[in-house]
Amino acid sequence: MESLQKNDIEVLLNHSKTRKAIAAVNKEAKERKSFLPSKCQIFSEEFTSLQEQTQYVFADDRETGKILPDIINNNIQKVVKGLKNFEKEKKFFFKKRNIGVVFSGGPAPGGHNVIAGIFDAAKKANSESTIFGFLFGPDGIIESKYIELTREIIDDYRNIGGFTMIKTGRTKIDSREKMDLAQKTCKELNLDVLVIIGGDDSNTNAAFLAQEFKKIGIQVIGVPKTIDGDIQVQTEDGQVLCAISFGFHSAARAFSNNISNLCTDTGSDAKYWHICKVMGRVASHLALEAALQTHANLTLIGEELADYVDKERLENSETKGVIDYTAFGITLRHLSRVICDVIMRRAANGKNYGVMILPEGVLEFVNEIQLFIIKLNTIIGDYNHIHDIDFHEIFPNLNSKLDYLRKFARGISDKGTSPIWNSRDDELFNDLPEFFQKGLLVERDSHGNFQFSQIKTEKIIMDMVKSYLNVSKEKGTYKVGIENDYFINTLKQENLDPDVFKDVIFSEDSKNNQYLLVKKSIISKKTLKQALLKSNLIKEEEKVPKAIMQIFNKSVPKFKTQTYFYGYDGRGNDPTQFDCNYAYNLGLTAFSLIANGATGQMAAIKNLEYKFSNWEPIGIPIAKLIHIEERKGKLAHVIEKSIVDIDSNAFRVVKALREEWEGANPYKDQYRKPAPIHLKDNNEDDIPITLILNSIKC
């Protein structure tokens, strides 16, 4: 019997229909891999050259110039047609090369196409060139772990998401020992160039490597990557050179498609608020794009919250002749009220459900949380500096950390530091939930950033929202609107006069509306019966009519939430056509920079916000993007992250349509359904809406 069953399963598994149905690579995946990205016109030339663009000016940073003297004077370089009579340059362009590529930091859709672009361009210039892929990020360089990338390997990953081809890692080559090991590996491979595909910190690292490697004749080129969209480059006078990093559009579309499905769901069962947290620790670009893609009912943009001014608190302080600095920037309490206002107004129109988007790092824009982060970073940084030992090793649990902070509250501090943590801070901090205290005191990431992804941002906010909604329910200000026709039909089924009961049950100002609101004074079955008794509609011994109880119960809001975090799924999503084209052309650009002797440059595409025919491949001097910033309590040279500009067209559109998308009215919600992610010709939707709007001149 067992033998027969075994034979049956073998027949089933070997059946042609079974093999086709469960194949690891389906038809659509095969078609995706065979898709040919469009190439900028310049890359159809026999060979390219670089043209210095001295008209673009960046702010000078003397300190950066001191530590990166050999690349600080680089200019913007435009990829142009190579001149045939430039024999020396032409010979250099077509020489045999050994090129190393490495992914650094979190994955982003399109990374494989960057490598494919470099590979195709290098092999076209000289078929004997070799491309090495360092494994598991910069560790692969330090530990000399790599593979030779063949056409077979490259073809298997074209237009496919993730960084699976060679993996990635977050190690930084930021010490003399690591630098020496990296140089040793590159020398042994006889590398001509190293290409680093990564975010702001990785490209900063690329600049330092370019400075060091220039001494040994190895070029270093950076490629901008991050789904957060916080790598954007503008000149000092506001000219946009890099509108967005690759990976942003794919992640935003992946998130938006999921959020759009929730918009459909919330309007179907009409009982949940879907709370969608999306990646974006420092900047809210993904939240903004998702809002434009889906028209969710409420989207929080951190940069707007940071710009908030509480006029009432400001006026009160001015009458006292003082300045209330906490009036600048939103508080957790006020933020919860803003959210509750939308929830309550939708409920009043019969919609006790909806979809909310909030960025991962939204709490960093909240006034008191930002102050906590600054103070805690300073205290921890000072401790590490004074004692030359890690704060988190000495104080491994929450209680030990809190005991140390209370020393500051009592005026007891380490020698050389000031007691910046006062009793008021201690009191406010103790009011926070324990899990949030742990979150604020958790060890910072490798870049010195507060790890918002490790705490439940949405839980902190929604707990406050639920608390205020409960208070509002008790005050009678949070009600679910009752549709007028539903009220009439329900009462007629019990032979009750709707007009008589309407005056008693519903507030005067809602009687002529499509949705009726139960009076504020009616907050329980007891107060309902009292209202009916007072109007002589029932007697003391009588029960409240069944139809009236049905109406009352329907008016009592039940606030239910479902929470989601959209982050890692977007990083591994297959790239959109925009990112396929963008990343591939970044790879071609990187090779043009390589083949013309550039180093310390970041490959970029100018005019991304316009039609593909207007795209312009350029090289951007990384050193000129670097400034000094505090990391882990110390000053460090980094590329500044780009945040949402609240004066931009994209944000202004979201702000102008906010009330319409909130849907706090009796009409149909204005949800938008994004197009599915696929590869096809003439895909007009395949460009970030943020870029489209920001390109409009008005």
C-alpha cells in the first residue's frame, strides 16, 4: 500500500502540469528577466567622454576639504560623446579592466540592474574585462570573499529585486585596519576600480575610500541607493541634480498596492481603521508618495509636524512676557487630537473606519520625543567618551539605565558633564510606556541612528488616540452618524413615528443632514431612557423600543484597528520599469565615469522627473555633498539626508486635497488604485508622482 502511494506521488510530482505549475521560475519571471531596459541615447555612441560642468556650485566645507584633499575639487561631470580624434582617451576607454562591485546597506529594487549595466558596458568596451562581486557587503572586501560575475549569473538576476546576487552587509570600512585589509584585497585582485552601491553613509565611505585608494591607483565610484528616498542632490542655488535614489519608486509602489487593498477592504467590512507604518526613519518621502498613490484618509508627514506652531500656547506665553519654546513643534498629545478629529468626523458621517499612513520615524518629529533623543544621545555619548566603554554594556537593562538617568535628575553627574537630565525630564519619561522607554534607550544602529524600526511607533500613537476617543465617547462627542433613511425605515418596521423620535434622539444641527447624530447628552442606555421618559414617549415601566435601541447601539462607536509595517517587503520587491531603466543607466553611467578615469564621483541621472528622452547621465563629486553631523554623540563627516520639502508641489497637493481624501462627508471615499508593477512599453504611470508634481513650474 505504501509502495503504491509512493509511486502515485512520484507520478504526480513528475507530471508535466505539476512541474509547470510549481516551477521556481514562472512565465512572468522569465519575461521579466528578458526585459531590455531603455538606454539613454548617449550610451549608443561608440564611446563616451566626460565634460566638466563648472556652472554647478556647492557650499564649501573647509573641514571636508582637509580630509579629502585629492577629490574635494572634483566638478560635476556630464557624460558626452567621445571625440574620435582623442586617441589617448579612446585607448583608455577600451582597455581591459578588473572591476569590483559591492552592495552596502539595506537592499533596494534595481540593484542587480546597476551591476548588469556595469557588466554590459565593460564587456562591450573590452570583452576581456573581469567583474568581481564582493560577497555580503564591505565584509567581502575586508575578508577577500568574492566571485567572478559571469554573463550567466548576470542574466539570472536582470530586473529582479533584492541584492541576492552577491548579498549585502552594513559594515563600514572606517578604520586604518579595515582600510589596509581592503587595499590588500583590491591589490591582490589587481582591481582598477571599486564601485560601491549604497546609501548616504555608504557613499560617504566611498569618498574616503576614493581618497585612500587614489594613492594606489584604484578608482572608486559610488551609486545612490535607498528606498527611503533621502538621497537627493541639489546645488547651492536649488538646481536638482539627483531627484531621487533608485529603489524608492519600487518600494513606494509595493507599499501603495498593499495599502490600496486595505482601502478596498476597509470600505467593504466598514469596521476597521488600518494603520500603515511605512519605512522612513528620517524623511517621510515614502509616506508622501503612498498618499499620492492611494489617497488614504489620513497621512502624517513628519516634516510638517516639526514645522507646527501651537498659536494658542504661544499667545498665552506672550501675555505672561515669556517664550514657550515647546509651542514650536507638535506634541504627542496634540498629534493624537489631530488624528482623533479625522476619526470622529468620519464616524459622524457613518464611516467609523478608514486607512492611515504614518512614516516609521514620525515620533522623531514630535517635540518632546526629539528633546528626549537629543538629551539621551548626549548623555550616552558623553559616558562613552569619558569612560571609554560602551554605555549599554555597563547598563544592560532598563532599570540600570533609568537609575543612571535619575542621578542626573538629582543633580549627580559624571565629571566633565552637565546635569542636562532634570526632574521634569525624569517625570515625563516615567509617564511613557515601558516598551517605549526601552525603545528610546535601545542601542543606536551602526550609524548612530535611533532605531525606530525596533519600537511600535503606531502603538504609542494609537494608544493615545484610543484614550482620547474613550474620553470623547463619555462626553458624547464621538458618535457614529445614523443614515436618515435607515433611521426612518427601522422605526417604520416597528410602527413608530420617525419625526417624533428624531426630535428627542438627535442633535438639532444634524437633523437636516444625511447622517443624524445622537445628542451629546445621550451616552448610555440609561440616559437614552431618561430622554424618552422626559418627552413622554415611554413610561417608567416600559422598555426602550427595540428599534430605538437598535439605532442607539449603531451610534455607539467601536474603534477597531489593524496595524501593518511596510518596509522589508518593499526592499525585496521586483523593480518597477522606472527603476529597471534608472538602475541600468546608473550602471552604464558608472562605467563611463570609470572609463574616463574619474574617482570620488557618484553616478547619477539628471532630469529624472522628465521624459526618459531628457535623462542626462552625470557624475556628482561626493566630497562636495559631505558635511559635519553629530553621530553617536560625536561629530562625523556624512552626506546630509534629504527630507520632505513642505514648500514642494508634491506636499502642497497632498495638503490641498487632505480634506477631500479624509472623506469626512456622506459621499464615496476618493481612494486611488495604483497600477500593478509590470514591465511594458509606453508605461506612462511608471514614474514617481512626487517627481511629476515637483517638475511642474507654476
